[in-house]
Amino acid sequence: MLNNGYADMDDKEYEKIRNIVAEKIAGEVTLSQNPGKTIKKWRNSFGITQVQLSNELELSPSVISDYESGRRSSPGTNMIKRMVEAMLSIDSKNGGKNIRNYGRILRTGIDFSAVLDIAEYDSPVTCKEFCRYIGAEFVESIDGFNSKIFGHTAIKSLKAILEFSHGEFQQIYGWSTERALIFTDVTTGKSPMVAIRVTNLKPGMVVLHGIEEANPVARKIARIERIPLAVTTENLDDVITTLSERGG
């Protein structure tokens, strides 16, 4: 991932953000219909291997594998708390780059629940490669197949469009605008592209989740702004899991 850029964050603020992130992850795992899969998503999002997590917990790697695969019954609240704390501890030992990345969102006042996943890559990928990862198809490329992106942000489309201010919308980009913005559960794709049209910062690529074909206005904006545009109807949980694995 890229430099975290949080030299101004003191220990007190870092711990506050850490606690909020821990609460979010634990809550998501607890409420999930598939806790093991959600644990895996967050582990991958933080770039942590099963061995690293098991070592931190002083457990056998097979225990983590069994939880994530569903071979072992869903972990109780105490185990979930231990797993979350272990992931955050590992991240903190590595400089806290993922905690700080989510902290950037919290600093803006943006509703944390609107952001499904955000990550910066150690090495860039082409838009074509990214589409292959998540089962997306280009609808407007503007010769952007080989354009490179350095991260992604997946957000709930309706929540972002209705609730984000102009400034907040720009804050979802992360550390680089050369990234893919994935808008989930869209109906036509028009509103997200209109929102991008009126912002100063332009993403390296836009993916519209939930539709097979983009609205003509959305496609026109993509052409005008020269933004590669793709669509996907793949299962959202699978898309987010794949994104988390790529971002680790």
C-alpha cells in the first residue's frame, strides 16, 4: 500500500480510530449470515495470512481455516473479539496502515457504513485485469483497457449520492485518484456518473454493480470524461471478497 500520510495523528486519535474500526468489524461479523466468510474478507483486506492470524491468537492455522470455511460452527462473541483484536494488533505492528486508511474516512465525517471496501495496491493493475478479477465487462473503454489503477473504493451507490456532500464525495478516493470506484446496487448508473461529472477529481475507472447495461447518459459522461466504464452483476459478497483479497 501507499504511504499512510498520517504523521499528524497522535496516539490518542489513533486509538480512538482503532476502537471504532474494531467495533465495525466485530459488528459486521456478528450480524453476518456467514461469519467465517466475513472474517476472511477482513483478514484479506488487512493483508493478513491465516498463519499470521493464528500465530497472533496462539492457535493452529487449521482453526482459522475451519472457521472461515464453515467447517467449524460460527465463532462466539468472545472469539470474534479476539480475532478482530488480533488483526488490528498485527496491523498496528506493521505501522497501522489499514487502520489509518479507514481512519481517513472517519475524519471526514462520512458514514462509515457507506464504504464497503477501500484499499491501495502495492503494485498497479490494468483496468482490464481489474475487470477480470470481479467479472465485470467494459461498456465504455476510451482505450482504457491498459490504463493502470492503484487502488479501489467500493461504496453503496444510493447512500453516497443522497448523503455525501461535494467535498465528502471527493474524500472517498483514498490516496490516489488513479483507482477504481465501484458503485454497488445501481439501477441505471446515471446518478453516480453525474456525481463524478460535477467533481474536480476523476477516478481511473468506474464499475457499476447490479446492471448489465449502463444508462446512455452514464456512457456519454464516461466518454466525455474519458473514464473507462464497466458493469457487473456478480454476487456482491463475492465481489467484495475478491476486492479485499486484491487489496491485501
